[in-house]
Amino acid sequence: MAKHTHDYVDLKEQPIPEGSHLLEVDNLKMYFHTQDGIVHAVDGVSYTLDRGETLGVVGESGSGKSVTAMTLMGLIDMPPGKIEGGDARYRGKSLLKMSEQEMQHIRGNDIAMIFQDPMTSLNPVYKIGRQVGEGLRLHRGYTKKQALERAVELLDLVGIPNPEKRVNEYPHQFSGGMRQRVMIAMALACDPDILIADEPTTALDVTIQAQIIELMQEMQQKNGNAIIMITHDLGVVADMADKIMVMYAGRPVEFGTADEIFYDSRHPYTWGLINSIPKQETDEKKPLTPIAGNPPSLVNLPAGCPFAPRCPFAVDICHEQLPEHVTTETGHYSACHFADDPAFLKNAPATSRTAGSRRAAAEALADTAKEA
Ligand SMILES: Nc1ncnc2c1ncn2[C@@H]1O[C@H](COP(=O)(O)OP(=O)(O)OP(=O)(O)O)[C@@H](O)[C@H]1O
Ligand code: SF4
Ligand SMILES: [Mg+2]
């Protein structure tokens, strides 16, 4: 098995074909065929990503964020999953058409993912050093000793104290925040072209969140890789994302540059997310404004706009007709019937990218560091 490592042409060393992007996701659809019916988990996701860029993928629980990422990684079981349309191209090559053997080269090496739940992706019976070095042995032909040495360096890099000792410990000996750092070390081991981080900070306190994000950004500055940051909190990606895709009920409802999403948003669901961002100064006094109601079942989607049952602006047409993407000349799109109506767009809330909780946290951290 290990033999083909030498013959394999590492895709991330190949030039990106003229006119292509690093990653192009094009009307991607992944449905699950279950006893209860067809779950429309990912229904027409489109975006492009280039080297050095960060894409934020934002949406409530169950909106299809993880399934989208796992589809790119070839990690969805088919069946029950089935690709119902679209494509995803990495450096011009379709990920969906690759064999499992080709995908094994891509995963961890070209595209690496920090999974949502660190405990399910760390193996409890193996020492941390072995797990962090695994990718290097597999993709780079490192010896056991070389991989362990590099694992020590990587743990040091992600801020784990006493890495020489820690490589010989097991996952249960690490705290939640430290396990999250181990996951990041694992994902960074082979210098991936694309780093996908699926809610890497939800379980962590604000200070550690800020540190982890800073760490990913430092690595990005050094290596020029792209980042896909998945989160339910628009504030988390406010100042780090170049582009943002907002997902609702398996569909991308708005996509644009971070400035377009924050200062020129064209979808009422995004407006709701903006209103839900905790604002540091008012945190204690004012409750957040969560969006009332729940997302629809992905098995029996209502006719019309999936957001209509919760949308304060819904009118008759919204309940009858599925809105198409309304796209501007810069590629900013919104799936709302009124996305190009200037009077309607006046309803967008005033906001600021720097009002995000992440920026506030980072600033608090910088202040503490200055004082110390
Ligand atoms: N193997 C599966 N079989 C059937 N349905 C599935 C399967 N995996 C995921 N789903 C469904 O696909 C939808 C999208 O799930 P996904 O995990 O992508 O949501 P998410 O946006 O990542 O949510 P969260 O924020 O909670 O992580 C959900 O309705 C989920 O129940
Ligand atoms: S199409 Fe209608 S229901 Fe959907 S987001 Fe726009 S206004 Fe709201
Ligand atoms: Mg998820």
C-alpha cells in the first residue's frame, strides 16, 4: 500500500489550471435516502476559494455545513448519501470523480479537516504523538522517529506545554482545549492547501477561542493555505473571513465578500444572524436577538422560500415560489425574491465587522498581554 506514495504526483504541488480557482464548488447537492424520506442536506452549494483566502460558512444547526465539508473530503457514506448533482473541483480536478485511493492522498495532505468533535476523531487507545505523526508517515514517508520528532514540534507550535512528555500521553489526559490544539496540530502536519475547521472553538472559552483562531491565521500567513471556517456564529468569522456563505436548510442563501455580508447584506436570514451577534458592551444588559422559530425539516421542505415561515418580511409569493439566486456583478448572491429591491434592502440592520465577539475577545486578550 505505502509503495504508491513515491509515484504519486502531489496535487498541491501542481499549478492551478488557467481560469480555475483553488477550490470550485458548483451547485453541489448531497441527499440522504432514509426510511423517512429524502433528506436534502446539501442543496445547491456554490462558491470559489483561492489560496490565502478564508471562507466562513455560517448557519444554524442542521443547515448542512458539516455535510458540505465531509462531501469535499469524500467522507460521506454512500448510501445513505448520494450526490444528486453539481461538482467540487480542487486545482481543476473533480473531487467527486476521484477513486478512494486518490482521496486518501488528498485527505490530510492537500485538504485537512479539524472535525467538530475532537473526541470522536482522536483514537483513545493510541498515544498523541503517534496520531499527530500518522499523516507524515502515510503521505511523506517519514520514519517513526522522524514523525515523532515532528509531532513534538507541532505540539509546541500549537502551544501545548512539555510536548516531549505529552506525545507519550493518551487523549483522555488532555483537556478539551488541549485536545482541540492536538486536532489542529494533526491537521497542519502535512501543510495542507486547504484547512477546513468545523466549529473548532464552540466548546472553548473566549480566550482560548481567540488563541486558536490566531494560530490558524499565523499558519495561513506562513503557508498561504486557504481556510474554510464553519460556525453558527457570524461574529466568529467577522474579521477573519474574506468571503462568507450563509446556509439555511441545506441551501446557501447568501454568499459574498465579508464586507458585502456585513455592510450590504441582501437576505433577511443573514439580517437575523447579524442581530444575533453578541455585542460585548451590551452583553449583560440586552439579551441576544435569536431568530424566532425553527428551521424546517429537510425531508418535507415547504413550497416557496424555506425561510418564509420565520421571515418577518414574507408575503404571498414567498410561500409559493422558491427564490432563485439574485447575483450582483461582483458575484454576491442572495436567494430572496426582493434581493435587488433597494427599498426592501433598507431593512438590513446596521452593523460592523469589528463588533464581532471574536474581535472583542482578541482585543481583550491583547490588553491582558500588554498588562502582563
Ligand atoms: N447519515 C445521515 N443520514 C441522514 N441524514 C443525515 C446524515 N448525516 C447528516 N444528516 C442530516 O443532514 C442535515 C445537515 O447536517 P449537518 O451535520 O451538515 O448540519 P450542520 O450545519 O453541520 O449542523 P451543526 O451546526 O449542528 O453541526 C441534518 O438535517 C442532518 O440530520
Ligand atoms: S423570499 Fe420572502 S420569505 Fe424568503 S427571505 Fe425573502 S422576503 Fe423572506
Ligand atoms: Mg456540523
